[in-house]
Amino acid sequence: MPLWSPVATREGGSVPGVTDPIEDFWAWWAGARADARRALADGAFGSLPEQLTRRLREVDEELDWEFGHIDEPGRWSLVISANGDPELRRLAEQVCAGAPADDPDFDYHPARQPDPGIVEVVMTVDGGPLALADLRFAVTVDRARHVVDVAAYHPGFGAVDESGRLAVVFMTLDKLLGEDAVERWIGEVATAADEPAGAVPPAGLADMVAEVAAGAPADGWVELLTSTPDGVPMRVGLRRPLHWLDRPLCTRLAVLERAFPAERGRGGDVPRGAVIAQLEADESELLGGPNRGASPCPLMTQTVAGKRTLILAVDPEADAAPFADWAERYEARLSFRDDPGWNMLRRYR
């Protein structure tokens, strides 16, 4: 469970001689880190939570933080959380990238980490106790989308309004599974007035989510032969899995559209063989390495009726000149779209 989460405040200034807010935060942390270690050991936090909140709010008002245990004596974690917001996650990643390297006392994470011990917590909600161990989940597995829909029940929910119930459920899911696992594998979330038949305890839900995750496709690429609503043959290539969390720094989509001589006869307008090979060879000039966060990352190709569309996820701070040069060389139309959650392609997940 989190050992401390933020209390908002707006007091204080910056570290002298430092102007970048992320550098400012870590410059302050260099002096506060020993105090944090002692506070986590003896529970005497003093004004540390308010100071940490103030420093992080100077980076962005919407970022959250919390301390937590890790499975090693004397070591702790500091989480800088975007609360599932794809746009803000980029900033959380950048903050954590500035953390001290090889810290002997702390790990740093841009999302809340799994903590099965959360089920031991008894919360106070609307003035009454609510033991998280008593939560039960009705689970529906969507194996086509590799997600789990849940409906949560607790015998104490009758005294809590719907917003309070959902707050309890999402907090529990984030800590039970980890924030990123919730984003990847949890679909619809609801609450139930009565305990559903076959509902499972929190540990059972964690096991089912792990099973779904294990059966999801590995990092790769698939090619599909399909057709437009008008019946025109179409070839679609898709990254699998297609999820923004795989490249959280790539919050902008580059869309390149170019014409090519359409093939006729058997197979309609869907190109094959040497034509596809040449298109892919041309596009390989733009593609980056496999490292997490690297730019650009190919997400989709669509080939239909003499037009090829390539969609890439790119770092918005990356140089746009190579894209413009490529578009000019191959007479392609280039456009950019800020889309941190890759929502343009949501229907293909």
C-alpha cells in the first residue's frame, strides 16, 4: 500500500540557479532524499509531504506522487503518476528520466506499481470502515480484445454513493494490478448492488488478469486482407499490440499518404509481391529502433485503390525534417496529429 500520498499546497519557491522545473524538482530532492528515507523508516514525515507536493506541482498541477515499499529491506519507491492520462504520462516519464541513477535507497516509477498488500487495508469511506479484502469482482473476459470487464461488489457499498464506490474500486485496481496493467487489461468498470454469482476476491481477479496478459499477442506486426464498406479490396498492416503505453513518449501521429500504380486483374487493387516489397523498402527509411520510447514507431499501413497510407507514432520533440524530406522524395502528403492515446486507431486494438 502507499505509505504517503500528496497533500496539495502552493507554498515556496525554486532552487537557486535552476530554472527547468524537472531539474528544479530533482535538485530539491537531492537535499530532501535523506529526510524521506528517515521518515519512511520512523514515520515522522513532518512537512515533507507538503514540500514534495509543492515541488511536483511546479512541474505540473495534475501530477500525483506516492511512496511505497519494494521487496527489498531498506528500499522504497517514489511514484510520479499521471493517473492514466496519456498526455500527462509523457511528462511523468520525463520526470522519472531525471531521477538519480543507481540510487541505493529508492526506485522511481512513472506509474503506480502492483501491491497485493492493498487488500489488507481498511478504508474509512463516508465515515464507515470498508475492508478491501471484502471486495468481490464479477469478471467477463473479452478474449478478442484481451481485456477484462469487471463489476465490483462490497457489502458496505450500500452506504456509499456511486462516485465513492468507483473511487474505491479504481484505487484498489491501480494498487492490486499496477496502474499500467489496469490501462492495458481492464475494460469496463462498474459496481454491483448485490454480489454477483461467481464473483471472485481480489486475488482471483489478479490471477485472471495475469492469464489474459499471458495470452495477449507479443510485440509484432500482422497483415490483413479485407475490403472497404464499398467492397474495394484493401490490405491493412497493424502493430500488435497496438497500445500507447508501449511508446509513451510518442504522443504525436505522423500520417503519410502516397499514390502508386494500382494493380488490376486477379486480386483487384490490392498490391502483392514486388509492389508491396518496394513500398515497405521506401518506408523503412523512416523507421527507428525497437527501444521503448523510440521514435518513430510504425502503427498501421493501409493499401487500397492505388493509395498507401502509413501512420507512425513519433516524439513531438523529434526533428520533423526527415518526414518532410521523405514526403517530398516520394510525392506523399504529410500531416501530424497530437494524439497521446493513439485514439485515431482505437477501433483497431
